[in-house]
Amino acid sequence: MEKRVCFDFEIEFSNGGGIQGQEFRLDIEGDDISDDALADYIVRDMRLLMVGTVRILNKRIIEEPHKRRVE
């Protein structure tokens, strides 16, 4: 079975403001992903700029089919 990570996150921008996500899910390769790697993945995938702090909360790995297909 394929794995996904389900988590909450908070991102603060260096120029003010921020965004939050709850129960966000992403496909992962393997059985785990570090918080730092997950933060980098979110920032890159959402094409965010001027990111200050990223906090990963309530992370858990779940077995679920991947939603994105590699082309």
C-alpha cells in the first residue's frame, strides 16, 4: 500500500502574515518523512516565497493510495 502523510502546519512569512492548514495530506515515498523535509516539500509544492518559520504539527503516516500520478 502506498503511504501519505497527514498533518497540520503553520507558516509565517518573513514580510508578515501567514497561512495554516489542517489535516493536509501529501504523497510520500517510503514509510516516513522528516519535519524539515516535509516543510521544504510544502514550500516548494505551493511555490511560496519569503517563508520565515514552518511548523509541522500532528503528523501521522497513513496507508492510502497516492493522489498524484507521475507523468
